[in-house]
Amino acid sequence: MNGLRRLIGAPVRWWSRSLSFRVVFSSIVAVLAVFGVTGWVLIDQSTRGILEAKSAQSVSEAAAVVESMQASLREADVRTSTVSERLTALTREAAARGTVGHQYDVIVSAPASDIASAGLDVTSVPAAIREAAAGGGQDLYTTPTLIHFNDGRAPRPGVVVAGALQAPGSGRYPVYFLFGMEKEEETLRLVRRAAFMGLALLLPLSAGTMYVISLQALRPIRAARLTSERIAAGQLHERMNVRGRDDLAGLARSMNRMAAELGRQIRQLETMSLMQRQFVSDVSHELRTPLTTVRMAADVLYDERDAFDPLARRSAELLKGEVDRFESLLTDLLEISRFDAGAADLQLDDIDLVALVEAEVDAHRPLADAYGSAMILDLPDQARCLIDPRRVARILSNLLSNAIEHGEGGDVEVRLRADEKAVAVTVRDHGVGFSAAEAHQVFGRFWRGDPSRQRTVGGSGLGLSIALENAQLHGGWLDAWGRPGGGAQFRLTLPRVPDEPLASSPLPATPEDAS
């Protein structure tokens, strides 16, 4: 059943995938339509012409025979023979004349019965033409018929020509001439055979011609597709061969100009990106030394703040906080520059992820207590995996701090599950959340859902971007779900072994309590 379904669906697949197939199929349909109409008109006109010519010939010959029979009948001496005898004699003479060349057979309606050529079945004459001939008048009537024989011969198509003989003083006697149409039928068969043979020859010839024409048109298009695919793969030096000055050559020139301009733009962007990364890296490194000095001075002032007056003490505390924020920003910039330069690597270790999650949760409990948020854990006994603990800890730290800050004092739920291929951690808060359209924007650098919202935890705005880079460095996923006013959930999925392909996650991306 499946094999039959595939066989039936094959033309549909070819139609959607192959332009050559569509061109050839459309050409075949067009040839069939045109040749069908033309062939039908040709055969119809040939049939009409042959039948009309045969009818005209038959009427002319029958008229001559009727005239001859009528003259003989008029000259007959009815005193020496009866009308029936004379009609029989005339019928035999006419039949003998028609036998030459198998031209026609004769039936004469005598007073007693029909007189016919030898072996001819008198039922070959249709009743309608008998009524017309017996009705009077001097016209000749014609109609097609099937001539039957009672001597074993096979029926054959023919035409009946009906007239009448007028015997002096005896009345009207219809006479019927049956002309065979074997030659005409053979001619029509030859016409039909020639038409079908012409179709049989024209169909593959047209299909082959259209296929060759389609290939001539499709080769440059296929070349353009292959060239564009190579350019998209990074081979910016690829170009199309330009032949001639037609439209296809114009397509090739346009493709080459586009590739050249695209390569120039990409090189320009790469140069600017390299300069930007180099600038960030250089500035970050250059700021390290003065920041260390400022850090040392800020720490001294902060440690001695109790000896200061209230204004100086508050200034020392603000200085310490801003230096911490600046140092965090500088650290994030250095990390981003390493990712941009492709210099980030993993320091792998076989650890228990459950213990790592518990450690990060414990480190964030003071912050959660300050916000009034309870930390709810749902963890298995153990989940060992091969990861970089420093990078995973940073991901968890960022997710936990964001959940606490944006959780509006609600519970922060942390779940961990593992299967044979992967481990997953979800961090769920019940705070302000974000819209579905912002689910991918949250990982943008320096993105903030509500710029007017005051941050109290600090942060550089690069945390989620770095977290995503760290997850992808492990070959894992970092997904975000949120609803305005319904909170948010972030799911981290990591393979138990880095770079092992992930097919699914042990935890759903959408929280169970989402409506």
C-alpha cells in the first residue's frame, strides 16, 4: 500500500522539484491538446469529404443505371412478358453490370416480392429510405447502411441510393443500389493510422526537444544556484562564467557583481569587527592596572569608613559599589572579547551537577533573603556530567541573580533532571516576566526589558549573553520563557559529554504552572 502511494505521489514530487519535468510535461500536454484538436478536425473533414464524394459518385452512377433501366422498361412489350418478369431481367442486367469491379448490388421492389442481386439480404435497405422511395417523386435518396449477405459473406459498410422505376400502366417500383465502401473505409483507416503514427513520433520528439531547450535555459540558473551556495558557504571568490550577451549572460554578470560587492562589504565588516574587538580587548587590558590601583584605594577607604563623618562614609560605600560594578563590567568585556576571538575553551571536569547547583543556591540565599524570596529546590540525589564547572557556575549564578532581582519577592524554583544523554536545570521566578517576542532578545548584549527599572544587584547587561555563549560552548541549549506578570523560566540543557548532539531535554521549556 505504501509502495503504491509512493508510486502515485512520484509525479507530484517530480513536479515540485524539477523545472525540466514541468516544462516537458507541459509540452506533452500542449502537444496532445493541439494534435488532438488538429487530428480530430483532420479526420472529421477527411471522413466527410470521402463520404460526400462516395455519395455523389454513387448517386451519379445510380442515376445512369436507373435511367437505362427506365428506358428498357418503357420499351418493353408487356404483351409478351409480365412486369415482374421484365423487372427480374432488368435487375439481373443491372446486377451483372454492378458485379464488374464489385461496384454495387441491386434490389428492386417487384409487385410480388423484392428482386435482389445474388446473395444479397434485402434487409440491408433501411425502412426509412424504403418509405421515402415509395412515397413518390423522381429524386434519388441516399443513406449509409450496413450491407448484409445470406451466402456467408461478412457484412460491410456501404451507402444506399434509392430511386424508382415507372412501368407504363403498372405503377411505381422502388429500386435500391447498395454501393460498398471498403476502399473508402481503408482510406479512412490509413488517415487515422497516419494521424496516430504522427502523434507517436511527434510526442517523444517534442518532449526531447523541450527537454534540451529547458536544459539550455536551466544550466545557467543551476550554475547561479551553485555559485550562490558556495558564496553563502564562505567561498567569496566564486564567480559565474559569462558567455554571450543575452539575458542569461546578464544574470551571470549581475551575480558576479553581487558577489564582488558582497565580498567587499563582508571584508569591510570583518575589518571593522576585528578593530572593535581589538579595541575592547585593548581597553579592557589597559584598564586593568588603573582599576587595580583604584580598587586598592577604594578597599582602604571602605575598611576605614566607620571613622569618617556620615557624608564621607556614604561616599566610600558608593565608591566601593561602583568599583565592584566597573570590575564586573570589565571582566564581562574581557570574556566577550575571548568569545568573539574564538579563544574561549573548556576546562572539563567530571563533577556532580547537583552539588554545583546547591553551592550556587547557598551563595545566593543572602540576596534572596534580602528580597524576601524563598529558594525552592527540586533536585535528584546525583547527576554527574563532564563540564567546565567555572562556566556552568557562572551560568547558574546569572540565572539565579536575575530570578531573585526580577522575582518581586516571590519564590524562586530550581529544578534539575537528567537522562542518559543530557542534564537540565530550570530556574523559575514569579515576577514581572517578559513577552514571548522578547524571549530571544533577552540574550542580546546590553538588552534590558525595562530600561527605567532600577537595578540593585548590579550587572553589566552582558550576563545572559555570556551565559548563552557558555552553554553553546558545551554544545548545549539555553532557553527562555516568560509572560508579562507571569514570571519567567530559563532552562539550561547540557550534554553529559560536550559536543554530543542533543535531541531533547529532560525538562520542558515551559513551566508546569503556565496557563
